[in-house]
Amino acid sequence: MSSSQKLILDKLTSILAETDNSKSAELLKLVEGAGRTFIGGAGRSLLVSRFFAMRLVHAGYNVSMIGEVVTPAIKAGDLLVLVSGSGGTETLLPFVKKAKSVGAKLVVISMKKTSPMADAADLTIQIGNDSSFPLTNGMPMGSQFELSTLLFLEATIADLIFAKGLTEEGMRAIHANLE
């Protein structure tokens, strides 16, 4: 293992150790109870949110990415999950307002416990804690947050797989075949 790989793995391990992993079960409960789940983010957080959306689809859930031309209207009983390190991404705030105005539930995954998004959320999942993300040479511009969030959400999917007894074959049958 290279020293850079060790730096990254050690940092992500410490961030996840500082994360309240009971929030994973709360997230899954909201997904399970939702009519439909809408997922989004911006920049690198959008990429992480796409991983989670794809895995939920593979697990059989009705999921849409916000901002796509085929995304239906959100309504009461639906769930919006936003990934935003700052919890204040200007382009995402209108989605928060719309979701809340129609009676949808909101989950915010962020490195901040309080923020404009978190303050409106039904569930805020703080990745790490307020001191988990110092400037780290070799891990620039938010990569600590995005990578630790990706691992947190992949572990959440693993919890879902075990809880529902999902199989690789069953998930593959749902996987996109028009790639």
C-alpha cells in the first residue's frame, strides 16, 4: 500500500469512527416509508448521490435524481435526500423549499449538524463531526467528505441487503441493461 493510500484510508476510517452510524437505520426507515425517493447534490456530492440512487434502484426502490428531464414532481409522502458538505449549496436550497412545501420528507447528509438545509430536514446525517475535516495535504477540496459519505452510504446499502435478504442475482436482474 502506498503512503497516499494509507493517508486516505486512515483519514476515512477516523471520519467514519466519528459518525453516528445509527443514522443509517433512520435513513433506511425513511426510504422504506416513502412513496418515491428523490436524490441529489451538486458537484462531487452529486456524484456520490448518484452511487446511492443507483444502489437503491438495484434494491427495488422507486428512485429519481433531481434535475433530470424525466424526474416526476415530488409530492407528499415522498422523500428528498440531499448530499451537501456545507448544507448550504445555493442551487439546492430551492429543492429544499419545494419538497417541504408539498409535504415531502427531507434528509440532508452533510459535514455540518446545523445549516440552512439541516435546519429544514426531518433527518440530518452529519458525516464525522465539526472537527473531522481539517485541511489535509493530499486530500483536496472536499474529498474527505465525499469519500467518507460514499463509504457511509455503501455501508447503508449493505445493511439493507442483509436486512432484506437481497441477493446479487436479484440486484443484477434490476441493473441497467441499456448502458
